[in-house]
Amino acid sequence: MIDLYMWGTANGLRASVALAESGLEHRIHKVDLTKGEQKKPEFLARNPAGQIPVMVDADGAGGARLVLAQSGAIVLYVAEKSGKFLPKDGARRAAAQQWFMMGASDIAGTSGTLFLLENLAPEKSAKNAEFFKDRLVKMFSLLEQRLSGREFVADELSIADLMLYPNYSLRKPLLDASGSFANLNRWGAMMAARPGVQKGMNP
């Protein structure tokens, strides 16, 4: 049994979507960030950084209990354990890895920085927020180009789609206000219609 400790941020949702799509047996435990539950001793015992998500697999490598943090690491672990989301074709696998990393670094990093600037930074700066909004839109513009003529980012459901979708979903109002993203919205609607994605996005 896998236990996932998460909240409804893009980081948490990536992990829950991956698990829901994988078919692996798991349980979801909500860690309410608005109440500071990530700072409680019982959570810090799983992740001293005090950040969600955290996955605990009672049957990890070699049958030993495994505790794993970082949403990207959890998505990769779920992919490897389930035997899904990592294309067998070399070119597709490389593409999945490239866009997975773009989602984990450029898009997630920019979106996360924007959240901090707008909500938690000691001094608010509209110009800095606009800078990161523009950067985020440009990153999604690259994904818009990539999805031209493609159903999935790497031509089949992969770690790339699982990494990118939650950020797309949460930032859709910004994207809708920024221009036309026909390919991105088609892909987003297709992802949103998947039962596993629906379950993972609404744990």
C-alpha cells in the first residue's frame, strides 16, 4: 500500500494524478497547508523540509518501507513501479524526459515563484509578478507548439503529461487571458476527461 500525503497544489496534484492513473493501490492523506499541518512533528518526521507531497510505500524496493518526497521523484517512482508512462521507444522516451524536466524546472519553478511573489513575499511588486506571468505564458507557448499534431506530449501518455497537466489546469485563467492556445486547450480537455486524472485532481 502506498500512502500519499498531499494538498491541492500543483506539486501535490502531480503525485495524486500519477498514482490515480497508475492503478497502484494507494491512500490519500490531506495535509492542510492553510493550517500549517506540514509543520507538525508527525509530518516533519516524513519530510524534514516541511513540504508536500510525501509518499510512503510500505512495499518499496526490496520489500522495505520507502519514504519519498518531491513530486517529480514521486511521478518517476510511480512510473517505474507500475511499468507505465515511460515510453519503450527511445525517441519518445527522450521527449518525455525532456518535457518532464521542463515541467519540473521551468514551468513549476516559474509558477511557484509567481505564487510566492503574489502571496507570501514580504514586499509585493506588480512589475515582478508581471515578469513571471509573461515568462510562464512563454513556457506554455512552447508546449502549445509541441502539441501541434500530437495527442500527447511524447505521442503517448507519459511522465511529461502527468508533470505538466496540474500546472496547466491551475494556471488556465492566466493562459485564457493571454491569447489563443488551441493545441494546449485540446490536450487539457482530453487530459481532464480521463477518469484517472479526474480522480487525481479531486482526491
